[in-house]
Amino acid sequence: MKSKNKGQTLLIVVMLLATVLTIVLSASYQAITETKITKMEEDSQKALAAAEAGIEYTLKTGQETNISDLGNNKNFQNFTGKTTIETTTGSEFSTPQVGKDQQYTLYLANYDKSTGFSNYYTGDLTVYWQNTDESCDSPRTTSALELTLLYDDPPKIKKWLYEPCSGSSNSSKIEGNGFSPSSSGNYTIDGANYKLKSSEAINIGNYSQAKLLIARPFYNGTKVGFKADSENLKPWQGGWVKSTASTLNKTTKTVRVFHSFSQLPANFFVTQF
């Protein structure tokens, strides 16, 4: 009996030890895992901050840089990576979302802040807008679009108003121009989808030294797409700035933003309605 009791006691002790060991190992594994996750999140935030710092530097200076060289700051010496400026080519360009009554400036010539405008675009230009299903009923969701062309030297102005909703009184808002025809459908320009377009392309060559085309939506915000008949439209709008930063633990973050050339303030060269 004594031998049997000792065996049972030993078995219970072993089971208790196994249970305690399992709990300790589980707690240790969880603690190690949480520590690794915390370290990864910390590295991820540091890499993101370094990449964003690279974007800020390149946008400010217009120059590419190594992340480790940012401002001779010791906080970035343990990072690898760099910023790059990417230029794109193409005959199509789609703006970011333009808010209601806001505007976007499209460049129709090569612009340099030291020498001014050169190499003017002289081809046809078709305009697209309205990203979502439109409705002319109240509350209206269909965008009307005003275009303002700045051309010639000394500068002159030409305006168009695209009003897809019939029965509107908007034609009186632009003296001597009235409506410009538009048509509906499904269009893809520079990766963005559109529901409306100008029925007729604008012949920019009819306007000497065309510099800027300002697009302004009414009633609702929209992206605005432009399609030219040559390849030199897209590079004039700016370029992509890409910044990649990696920590010593190889955690990497990449930030990529589009940097447009200078945008004119809202309402500049635009009639107040």
C-alpha cells in the first residue's frame, strides 16, 4: 500500500510539474511573441516616418536623396533607402478628386520657374468628368464643368461651360459662350472611369501660346480627365515622388505621392457666379 501511495503521489507531482511547465512555457512564448510584434510595429512606424521625411525633403528641394543623409540627422543614420523622382509620359491625364467649386490647373506647355513657358501644346484635347452615376433630379449629383483657357501674350482668356442637364439656366453664366455639348457613356482615362465627356475636342492650336487650362466643377466634385492627340501632355503635369526606407531589421516602408506643378489659387481667372 505504501508503495502504491508513493507511486500515486509521484504521478500527481509529475502532472502538477507538467501543468506548471506548460503554463510557464505558454506565458513565455506569448511574451516573446508580443515583444517581437511590438518591435516590428515600432520598426514599421520608424520606417514610415523615415520614408515620409524623404518625401518631404524631395518635395521641398526637388532633389533625390539617400534616407541616411537626411539633414545629417543621427536619427536616420541607421536607415537605408532613398527617394526617387519618377516622370511619366502619355497622352492621358486624370486629376485627383476636385471638390465642388474648386479647381485644377492643367499645364499646356513645358514650365520652368526660371525661364517660364515653352514648347506649347497645339493639338486637340477631349475632356472627361463625372466619376459616379449622375442624376439631374433634386438633389442634383451631376457635375457641370467650367473650363478656363489662359493663352497668348499678353494673356487672354477663353471659357467653356459643359452643362449636361437640360433645362438649366447656366448658359447665361458665361457671356457669349453658353453651353458646350457633352455626351454620356463609360470612358476610362489614365486609369480613372468617367461618365461624361466633351462631344467635340477642343483645338488648342486655335489659341496661340496656350499655357493653362483651369477645370472647375459645379454642383458636385469630380475627377477631370484629359485626352490629347500627342504624348507630351502628361509629363507637364508633374511627377511621382517615391521614398523607400528600411530599418536595420529589414522592415521596409515605401511612400509614393504625386507632385503636381504649382496650382493656381481657387477663383483665379474664374468668374464668380
